[in-house]
Amino acid sequence: MKGRFDIFRKRAGESDPYRQEFEVELIPGMTVLEVFHAIQAEHDPSFAYRYSCRGAICGSCAVRINGTAALACKTQALPLAEQGTVRIDPLGNLPTIKDLVADFDIFWEAYDSVRPYLERAEETHDDVMFWADKLDAKQLDQLSRAVDCIKCASCFSDCPKRAEDENFIGPQASVQLFKFYIDPRDDLHSMRRDAASSPGGVVDCDSHANCVKVCPKDVRPLRAINFVKKELSATQE
Amino acid sequence: MQINERFDYDIVIMGAGLAGLSAALTIAEQHPDLSVAVLSKVHPVRSHSGAAQGGINAAVAADDKWEDHYYDTLKGGWFLGDQDAVRILTEQAPNAIYHLDRWGAHFDRDEHGHFAQRPFGGQRRNRTCYVADKTGHALLNTLYEQAVHLNVDVFDEWFVFDLIHHGDEFLGLLAFANKTGTIGYFAAKTCLLATGGAGRIYGQSSNALINTGDGMALALRAGAALKDIEFFQIHPTGLPNGILITEGARGEGGYLINKDGERFMQKYAPQFMELAPRDLVARSIQREINEGRGFGDGCVRLDLRHLGAEKIKAKLPQIREIAMYFAGVDPIEQPIPVRPTVHYTMGGIDVDINCAAPIKGLFAAGETACVSVHGANRLGGNSLLDAMVFGIRSGETIPAYLHAADGPDRTGEEALLEAAMDRFDALFGDGGEDVPALRMEMERIMVASFGLFRNQELMEKGLAEISALHRRYADVRVKSTDLVFNPELIRALELGFMLEVAHACALAAVDRRESRGSHYRDDFPAMDNAHFLRHSLVTRDAQGALALAYRDVTITDTKPLDEIKY
């Protein structure tokens, strides 16, 4: 069948976006990313969007599909198109450079702000290391989820708190903070605690939980945020 | 168009996957006085290293020896790997693991707290370290974190379109920024090419869409050789869009079925059926498709339905998810469409064991390079390792080179840059050849003539077709001159890179009259050490004509076998 796609367009350097509808022949198995490829190859060679792995591991192709952030490569096109015209927009809470390409600068600034790296006083590796001795099962599960994060910015795009407060670092950076905060090898523990409780930090999350719904890797950012919040309140008491 | 900005660095690195980032980190840690720029056409965490699931091999266990890893790698590569290079790979492997652990990687640990290791094909013991089933992703992100930590200058989404050299001396890279359209000249004393593989020259590939052989083509155009570029590893079962369905599905009892409903492995390997060796399964599937017993979509089917919903959900949840998300098929209800898919580029830029190409100041590491360590076939778990070991190593050899050598002679640089910009300008205009059509034609030829079955007739036809296509590429024109996220331009440049690699592959493949590893010829089915225990080297002259030469394999201590059996 032919699917109809109503797509956000914006030329680089121009402020006024417009919308354009494309009809694309769909075959079973086709993903929304493959629809973009077809539009670029057959209808408009200038149509811009990001892609790399097309296997849901690189985090390049997140857009909003019918209003909700998702990876284009991980979304089947046919079932959506059968329900009507599919609306495609760039990610929210980020400026748009061109067509579906969002400007990630503020996303990476939030990421960098949590010092997203392990800092160890001892400049060596661990020959022997028992994770299970240092973290409980729930913490280990959430740590593993944090490692899964592909930094696609779906959570950032659809975070209502970030939409109303641009100081809030957003779910992704909060997950990163959590990841190093609970890492027993890390030596910036108190700095990370201060960062989490400062304005715009993890504590400012309003628990809308959109991040949990839209995350394509089931990272569950709100759960990571709640771990940090709980520990902060425990240490304050 | 004009060059808008000039950047001066000691070292410019092209590519920000495991090889490029580990080189950058090594230099930043050990030589903070040296200036390094990392250029990547995508953000570093989008690099294809992240797609590697399985793990990274290293003899880190107390009862393991690097010498065993060394022999397994030589044998797995059908003895085409250089023994001095394979020694470095395997002897330095534990060091790579220790670096990654120190930088923050979350390696799985065993019950004694040591690095957990899983079994991988072709190795006599468990030697593959891992982070669950997301090893590449986890390691790539760990390296990027440390790049943030060490304030490495990363130029993400900068697309390199030309390499400037004066004779056999490297001068710099020309690139444009996708975000701003700025054209930058990165004048540097040295360059590390770390741009990954070129699997996208095939129409059926597990590679990311960005794996277009950019570094290989730039090196070839600059006068370096591509070594053993006829060797591309092919995985038996990929979805129509190339995403891998791992062996686990067949391990749990999945059937391979042709369009007549026949379990065709009965004909090819009645004893092992679907669990026959990888290359045999791949060739059997391809034979069914070639002989018209595939389905309309050019695939056979991997049928799991007889296993039942319960077992599929319990044992194969990830395979089910992959089939549902990327092929729109629930294997509980429908068989999965699969066909062989190109997975890894064993060949690459000819470099020595210090990662140096014959062009002064030019280095390469990782899948882009061919040192060589993988020979005619790569062992699972050795690709991340290659990127790490030779990434780190280049991060040591490049500073050593800089210490010993003066910077390049920049006399005449202006004229070279003008000529390069003229070449770039000539790409724009109206009319001409259609990029998507040429790309699809290249992909078709590579699968048909240089895939699982190769023979003289098929390959001669394929070589002629690729040459003709390459000539047609000269007429490609890009309409829009706006450099900001211009997919038409990027796809045109990438096609130019891919055609260089495809052409070199075709030339080397036709001439190798033997079967070795991934290079399987039905007209020469045996390995022939007397004539072909040597590396192919493809070079290109300034007019674009390719030439083929050979170099003996480096043998230090291990006599190559005359037949490979497991």
C-alpha cells in the first residue's frame, strides 16, 4: 500500500518551517527510517535526517512520530500508515537545524555538566572486582540500564519538566549522573551529590515519567532519578 | 567554494570509533603537549564500533596464554595474517582490557571477581571478555566519556572530503561542518585514519549506513595501497535490511526453509543440518536463492514456529524483538526472512606494525587498516580488539614519529588546496548520473560477483561492470551547493569512496586463484600456499588506474598449515 507521511520541513538558516506530504510505497517490514531513505532517493534529494546503524544501537535517528519521540529505525511503517497519515517532526526541546535534524548542542551541554566520566584516584585497573559486593541487585539492574543509554535524546525531547524549565538537565544527563554516582570505583561522589541537588539538577525532576515511556532501550531514567533522590534525602536526614 | 578556516594540529584523527578514540586518549594521557583533533562525520557515540555485541578477546585468565590466542588467530585467518602483527595483537590484548577497565568499562566479572569470558568460535578456550550483549556500545561510550574528561578536541559531524599530500608527504584534511557549512582545512603533521570498514559496498550488509570506506579511499587516492581488500566476511543470516540474526536461533532448533518448504540443509550438510559451519550455511542459503528457490524478497526463511510461543519467548526474546522491530515479523506466527549479509572488511590500508602507511605522516588503525592481523577471515571478538590494540599503539607510535621527524614541507600547499577545491567545485552542477541508481548498481554487482560464490567468469564480468560504473561516477553532479546537512552531497561523496574500494576488491579478487577464508571460488576450491600465501596490494595512479602487486606474508615462528580444519 501507499503510506502518507506529513513531514516537518525547514531549510537551513531560515526560521519558517513548513510541512510537506509524501506518498511512499510501503512493503511489509519497512521501517520509518527506510521511508526517509525512499523520500530522499526518490522524491527530494535534499531531505535531511540523521542515521547510522539502523539497528537501534547508535541513537542517531530519533524523531517524533505522531507526536511521540521514537527511533525511526525501530518503528515499523506499515501498521502506522494503515491508521492514517503519519506525522513526523524533529525532536522537541531542541532547536531544529534543517528538516528532521535537531541541534544537539544543549543536550550535550547538559551531558557534559554532570562530568560524565569515571574519575579514579588510583590510575589502575581492577584485577579483581566484585560488583555484587558493592551494589544490591536493584542498583545493579539500574546501572546496567544506564549503560544501555544510547543518547538519542528521546527522553529529553518529551520531558515536560525540561519544556517549562530550561535549567533542568533532563532525564539523560540525570541517568549519567546516577551511573557514576553509584559506581563504587568513582572518586567524585560528594561533588556528584552536590550537583544532583543544585538548581536544575536531578532533584528538580517532577516525575512525569514520559522518559520511561519513550526510551527505546528501556533505560527507565525516572527510576535512576529516584535512586539518587532517595539517597540524597537519606543523607540529609 | 572557499576554505573558510584553517586549523593547525600535530595530529588529526579521522574517525571516532574505538580505534580513533583510543588513539586520542593515549596521546592525551601520555603526551598532553601534543595537539590532537578528532574529526567524525557522525557524533562519536554513533560510530559503528557500538554495534558489536559479542565481546573482545584477550588472554587475561591466569591459565591462558597469549601464544594460544596467537595461534587461534593465525589459523582462523588461514595463515594470511602477518605473524609479527598477530603477536602484537594478542600479546597486547590484556593491556587493552586493563585500559578499558581503568577508563570505566563495566566488564562482566566471574564468581572470583575476574574478567568473565565467554566461548567464541575458532578458539580453544573461553577468551572473550564482554559487557553483557552490548560490549561495543559500552566500550565506545566509555572511551567517549574519557574524551570528554580529557578535553579532546572533537569535531563531530564534520565530513572529510579530501586528503592533501605533497608527493609522499601528508599535509592535511579538508572537511566541512554539517551544522554550519564551514569548510575547514586541518593542517597537521600527522593523520590517523580510523574510519572503519567498507561493508556498504555490498547490497546485503550488517554494517551501519556510514561504513562507506572513506579513509580507505582517501588513502588509496593519496598513493597508499589497499591490502587483502578482496576479503569480506559474510554472516549467513541477516534480515532483508542486513541486521544480524545470531546463530542462537539455529542453535535452539530453528529450520532453514526454501520457497518449496524444504529444509534444504539436508542436501548440503545432512549430518549437521542448520548447525553446519558458518561459511557452509551461508553458501547453502545463497545457492538456494541463486537457483530460484528463495522467496520473492530474495530471502529464504528461518522458521522457529515449531519451537512454540513459550520457548521462543523464554529462550530467544531478543531475536524475536529484532525480527518484530526490524522486519515486522513475529517469529511465533511467521518465519523470519533471512539471507547472507556482509559483516566485516578484513583488508584495508596497507600499514606496518607501527600503523604507518608509506606516506610520511599518514597512519591507519582498526577496520580501516590492514596490518594484517585477521588474514583471510576474522575470529569473533578480534575486531574490537584490533581497534583497541592498534588504536592505543598508534597513540604511541605517532608521538614517536613526531619526535623524530620534522613537520612536512608546506611549500606549494596553497596550489594543492586550490586544486582540491576545484575538484570539490566540479562535483556541483545540474544533470549527470543519479547517485541512488549508481549505488544500487554497485551493491548488486558486488553481491552477484564478489559475494559467497566467486569464479573467473563471474568476477571478470563484475570487474568490467564496476570499472564501467566507476567511469560513470565522473558524471555525478550535486544540485544543491548548501553544505548544511546536504544528504545529496554526502551520499555522492560516499559513493565515490565506495567505488574506489569496490573496484580494488574486484581487481584483487579476480587474480587470487585459490580459496582462502572468506574468498571462496568454486573454480579453485583449495587453498594454494605455493602461489597465494601472500598479500594482495592494490594501488592507484593519479589518473585513477589501479595496479595489483603482491607481498609475502611475514612468517616468524609458525609454519602455515596446508589445509584448515576444525
